[in-house]
Amino acid sequence: MPSPRKLLAAMQGAAAALHGGGLVAFPTETVYGLGADAENPAAVARIFAAKGRPADHPLIVHIANPDQLTHWAKDIPPAAWLLARRCWPGPLTLILRRACRVPDIVTGGQDTVGLRVPDHPLALALIEASGGGIAAPSANRFGRVSPTTAAHVREELGAAMDFILDGGPCRVGIESTILDLSGHQPRLLRPGAITIAGIEAVLGQPIAQPGSHAPRAPGMLRSHYAPKTPVCLVPAAHLEAEARRRLAQGQRVAALTMSATLLPEACLRQDMPTHQTGWARELYARLRAVDAQGSDCILIEEPPIGADWQAVRDRLERAASAHGASGEFLSMGRQPF
């Protein structure tokens, strides 16, 4: 890591860029964010232009502490205060009724806003130095693989950045859990490192799945988090056979696997951790690495089914859906999950 003096200078430069209406990439515990002053509509518009993001797709506002909730939200339920005190800083985004000062461009025109306090010292210091909230999606092209290092940001969006704050690799590696508290019952909109069980333990009540009237939130599209190379999810028992079938067709094959499955030498293999936290931390970096090596497909061994793996499976399913690859295994009895 840079020296404290260099970090301070970088922080001051990033804060100055935000004050001037610029775009700043900054680290969080989940992924790198593409940030702008959340109360500056012109600056926020630059986020959408840089990412190629649809205008109706809302952003998350990153704040420094739970006390700032009242600046951004109204009609805040007791559940929000309880979760904020218990889970922040951390990878949990709360969807609440928006305060009147929140620009429409931040919320995608909705009457709700997503808020969270990130668990990264540089992110918190930047928010404090900026003097407000930072609207920030992941710092990548819309629908693509999120960045977990500053180098990923430079490779994909470097030309659009006014400042990139390098805080090293992200510790969690996948985006925050999103919980809707704007209605009568808490609803999970996106799984993440904070699980449904963990939230239910704090609130003492069940969490519903999103219904037809749930607010739009980041990461809810069927296709998302996708590399350019098609992704296909494969049960461990079929991974070797599928790799050989594709190689026989002349395809260049990469594979992400956590089992001892034997794969042909011609297959570019990436061994994944056996625990869900390791998978989450490594997933996006591994996808980016194999995507850059020119394969025709990326075969990914399906991780286990269970609450602990819900967030990883969610990201993999959406990545596979980008190219329709999740349906390729129907002939072998596999059903898309």
C-alpha cells in the first residue's frame, strides 16, 4: 500500500475531483465504485454516459454513517435503523423512501433510494472528505464483470475517469445485498455476503422475495455480470465430458472448477476455492483473466446449492444468461437454476 502521505494526497485529489463534478473510481469491500457527487445531477449523468447505463437504472448512494440516513430518506422504519446500526459499515444496501433533495437521476425516477455505508477505510475517508453522499455503481461497462482492483477499472474505464483511488483488491468481491424496506415487509432484491438468514436474525421476521411491485434495483436484470466470452454452467459430473466435446469441435475452452475433475490439457483451467467466501472474492478477477485469453467459452462448475452460495449462484446464473448459455445443458438433463 502507498505511504500515509501518498494516501492523503490521493484522497485530497479524489475529493477535489468530486467537488468539481468529476468521476472518481474508489474501492469498497465489495467491488470498485464509479462515483460522483450524489447531489450534482450533471456529475451523476456522467456515470450513465461512461457505463452505457440505462437512465431508469437506479444508483446506490454511499454515505459515511447511519446518522446521514435522514438526509437522504424519509419515513425510515425501525427495521432500517436496526440494520444500519448492526450491519453498517458493511455490504448491505437498504432501499428506503427518498427524501425530496435526492435527484431523480440517482433513483431512476422512482420514489425510493438505495443507501449503504461501505466497509473500506478509503471509501469512508473519501465520503467524509467529499462532505456528502457519493452515487456509485460498479466501475465497469453496464452488464459486464465488476472490477475488484484498480487495474480492472483502468483497463475498462480509465479514459472516462478523473481520478482512480487505488485501495488494493476488494475483500468481499461481489456486490452488496440489497434489501427493500420501502413497503410493508422487507424484501430481498439482490443476494450478497449478508445472507437472508443473517438479516432475519437481526430483524426477527421473515424476508420476502421481490414481487411484481418491487422497486428497480441494481443487478436485477436477467443478464448481468457477464464477460465477453460466453459462460456455461456445468454440473461437476459432466464438466470433463463437456470440455472434451467442445474441444473436439475446435473450440478453445476455459474452465473454472473447484473439484478434482480431470480436464484435458488443452483446457485452460482455473482452480477455484472450495468455500463460498473464496469464490465470491476470486470470481470476477478469474472471469476477467480467462476472458482476456481468447477462449470461445468459459465452463464453470456449478457450486453447491444452499443459502451460503445464493449470492455466487445468482451472479453465475446472470452471467450465463448473457449469451443464452445456461440452456445448453438441457440435452443432458440439466435445468437452468
